[in-house]
Amino acid sequence: MSISTPKTKVTRYRVTLDFTVDTTNCVSPNEWNWHELLELENGEKVNEVYVENLGEYKTKNKRK
């Protein structure tokens, strides 16, 4: 869906990410500043942020 105004035109996208983070050294993604991470400029915005915690996963220990 595109939104047109007299001066600008923007296009709306839906992007889904499924990823894992180490919460021992990182805050939860629902605390991230998505506007800053996506480097949004004038007229660009995040319409909705939905963060779902899918649970913890065990990781394999890497041998050195």
C-alpha cells in the first residue's frame, strides 16, 4: 500500500524477523529503539512493533 501526499510518497512494508539474542549481554528486543536501529528519516515511521518471546533455547558449547 502506498500513501501519497502533495510533497512526498512513502511505501509501507511488513517485515518479520525471527531471531535469537543472548539476554545475558543484551536487553530484550521490546526495549530496543526501532526507529534508531532502522535509521528512519522524515516521513518514515514504524507503524507497529510486535515482540513475541518464543522461549529459551539451549546452545551448544564450542570447544576451544
